[in-house]
Amino acid sequence: MDVCVIGAGYVGLVTGACLAYLGNKVIVVDVNVARINELKQGKIPFFEPGLAQLVESTTNSHSLEFTENLAPAVKKSKVIFIAVGTPSLAGGEPDLSQVTAVASEIGSALDTTHKRVVVNKSTVPVGSGNWVEMLINQGMTSKKEHKSLAVVASRMSEKLEGEELPIFSVVSNPEFLREGSAIADSLYPDRIVIGSSDDFAISLMKELYQPILKQSFKAPSFLQGQPETTYSERNGNSAESIKIPFVITDLTSAELIKYAANAFLALKISFANEMAGLCEKAGADIREVVKGIGLDKRIGQYFLNAGIGWGGSCFGKDVRALIESAKEYNYPMPLLESTIAVNERQRKVLIGKLQEELKILKGRTIGLMGLSFKPNTDDLRDAPSLTIANHLIKMGAFVKAYDPVSNGVCAEQQPELNLTYCKDLIELAKNCDALLLVTEWDEFKQANWQEIAKVMRSPLIIDGRNVLSEKDLLLAGITYRGIGH
């Protein structure tokens, strides 16, 4: 199937490459000419395990190509994905300027050769499907003089002054990709959600996703671990009985599913952190508490992780956007507001523990183990590390940092941040008064703590993710502090 993906960012590039791997002819479009030229040369603009190999294999097979020219790609394609960014504005509502521009351009580019399905893959507020349809209609009418939007909208399938108008349908198909495992999440999803009332559009989307629904493709050899069993392991099914749910719903419900899913996951993390604070007061261990409640199938173990809170491009943005959408209906959402408040408070917990151990932070040397908001990505958007580093620097500490992939990205994106970047963990630890585990990279879990203790001025480690072996650190003579225990 001929597919156009508009937006060569995280979601667009992963989606385009995966659809190409499944045998479709995919064109990825982006207005950033420099990015398109880099992609043509095989340069990936961000770190995601396996993506470079996936892009290389699909471009070599001519299944995937890149362009800055939207109109030819739209004309050629049956399915057109909108996968552009929707970052938060100052008030918390999403910035839809890129969606607006793209939808209008799609309308201008449509012709009458065949019906298209326009897919909202970008995370957009409730009601955006109808809005995107209106913008496409406006784009169509912008090139037809003296033809009103009302006439076009009411006569989409009729002749107008001797000219047949293009026919299209807008579908909501939210993404549920986790950075660091985006390819596996694309090929082995928990569910595929389609929001539409158009039988043609639903049928076409089901045809597009049929290899995933039937799991009829060969697992990519470059994916880490055993991705072909990801869905089975997650749901307790045998590999032979995999049946990935294909959820068909209305546009509005599909849009709300995406926001509600991220809001609930953020809520689970904030709940675990709220309980962690009580555990420390009462003398309990949050690790045992979340294990005990996570075994309840109604609750589940995933995302019950106490630590320094969530970050990244999705949770904060989507929770705030959901709150702002509710305000349009004069509907308060205090639970979600508290979810954000707990998360913001949690980022300062490590600093409080530092003060308890070191008393004075002025003049101290503190090392940050990790910068990206989670492992297996170089994404620094809303990363807790930046909040912690800024607080420590303002308090007069000298701050060093080491991240396996994000040092250069941080130096480029945060030039005003007075950080000293280290090439490895030993260099980071040298002469430090304390190390803070911020990102749970495997490299940190497997560190040689005996060697690290030798080079530290004061062997103190505060584990912001509760992933290090307290026993191993104590044996190395290191003072250990975790979260909630």
C-alpha cells in the first residue's frame, strides 16, 4: 500500500520505517530540509535502539523514502498520516500550529484519482478529527475561487461547476510508543485503536495493519531480546494464540483514549511516589508495598515505580492538555492536577536526601548518573536531571554528569547549564561528595562499586530509581540511600 507519513520526528519516523518493513511503500515528508537530507544519508536525528538498522534496511529495499515535497507524496498515497509535533504552550494547552498547516496543505494537494484516509497520529485534543476535516476542506477550497466552504462540505461527492471534488475520510489512530522500545511497541502492540465511522476507512486501516494483527511478518533480527514474544509475555498468552485487539470506536473516544492512557500511567507513578513518602515516615519499604499491590491483577505491576518521577515528551504534556480540554467544559480534574504536583515535588526529594547526609551543599561536588529522562533514549524533554542540576547549581554545588548517549545532546540543547560532562562513570565519580542515580541505564546497574568508592571524596550514592543493589554498595563501603525505604 502507498503510505505518506508527514513528520519525520519520533513518531513519524518510527511509524514510517515500521510500515515500510511490513511491505508498504512509504514516503516520509518533513519541512525541515536539513533533516530530510540527513535521513537520505542514513543519519538518524535521535537515539532509538534498532531504528538506524530499520531505516537502512527499508531504504535499501526502496520501501522507504524521504522528501520535503508534500503534494506529490499525498497524491500518490492511499493513507496519509499526520505525525507532527504538538508541544505544550505556556498555559498547558497543545500547540496545534503544525497540524493546522499540514491539514491545509493536504487539502490543497488532494485530487480525484482515489479516496484517501487521513490519519491523525499526532496527539491532539478531543474534537480534533472534526477540526482537521474542516481544515482539509478549507485547503481544498483555497484553490477554487468563489467556492464557499459550506458548499464544498455539503457536496463532497458531487460535481461542482463541472469538477469532481476529492473524497477523503479522517481517522484517529493514536500511538502508544515508549521511547527506547518504540519499534517493538509498533510491531507488537497491546492494541491498535481506530476512531472512525467510515466503513471504507476502517477496512483500509485494518488492511494496512493486517501483518501486525496476524503477526505474519518476520521478527527484525536487530531488535534486542525476544520482541516476538513481547505481546505474549505482557498478556500471558502463548505465542501461537496471539490476537492483538483491533479497537474500533468513534473519533472522539479514540482521541480521549490516548490522553486517558498516559494520564493513568502518570497517576500510577505519582501514586507510588506518594506512598513512598509515607513509607519513609512509617518505616515501611515501598519496594515491598508496590510488589504486594502489583500482584493484584486489577492493579498490575507496571508503572508502580517509586523514584524521582516521570519526564519525557508525553506524560506532562498530555496530562496538562487533558486538564485544559476539561476546562473547556467547565469540568475540574483535581486528581490529574495532583498527579502533576506530586511529580514536581518528587524531583526535589534527592536534594533533600543530599542535605540530610551532607548538610551543606555549597562547594560540594555532585555527580549525576544519567541525563535522559529514561534509558535507551537521548531525549531530554522534561527530564528530571535538568531540574535537579539547576537546583544544585543554584545552591552552590559543582555538578558533573555522565550519560551513555546524552552528553552531547545536553551540551547542545542546554548551553546555559553549567555542567561538566564526563566520559565514563569513573571520571564522574572522581572527587565527588555524592553520586545521584537519575537514569537507570544498565551500565549503572552493573558498575564496579569497589573502583568507584576508591575515587570518590565521600562514598555516598542516592538511588533515585531504586534499581541499585544496596548490598553491593554497602560491601564497597558506600553509604546508600534509596526512595521510600
